[in-house]
Amino acid sequence: MSKRGGFPGMGGFGGMNINNLMKEAKKMQADLEKSQTELASREFEASAGGGAVTVKVTGQKELKELKLQKEVVDPEDVEMLQDLILTCINQAFKQVDDAQAASMGKYNIPGLM
């Protein structure tokens, strides 16, 4: 044991002392929370069927708006309308996922994602 306590050779992690490591971790956590808040406040828009169906979702994948053009509403072809809506919503959710991956990509933390 050294005079100051602890174990010899454990003065830091690769030359970095534990206080600096903790400061960096806190800063990274604050930056990560800021990124998540910014993403949650963003809106993403997607359309399908040449603009016949349009949706807006938040960064938290909450559906905010669904617009249908009158000509796409055909009582004889409800399945087509359902497919367009699903496609449109899934495209918007993919935009959120892509934005989240891009935002989190700058935090290269093994095992996080």
C-alpha cells in the first residue's frame, strides 16, 4: 500500500485520474440528455402514395398529424389506404430512428447501443 492509501500503480486509468474521468462522464451524460431532449422536440414528416397520405411524428414517435387526400379515400379499396398509412408512419418512425442513431453515434460507448 502506498502512503496515501489505495494500491500502488492505480493512480489513474491510463494516466487519467478518477476525478477527470468522473468530470468527463458527467459532461457526456449532460450532452447525451441534451441530445435526447432536442430529438424529442423535433418533428418528422413522411408521405406515401405521391403525397396522398402525410404524417408528422415527434422524436418520441408520437403521431401528431395524419392527412389524407380525398381522392385516396375509396370505400372499395380500404386495404390500399391502410397500406399507405402504415408505410407512411413507418417511414416517419425510421427517420426518428436514423436521427437518434446519428445523434448517439457521437457517443462511442461500447455496449450502449
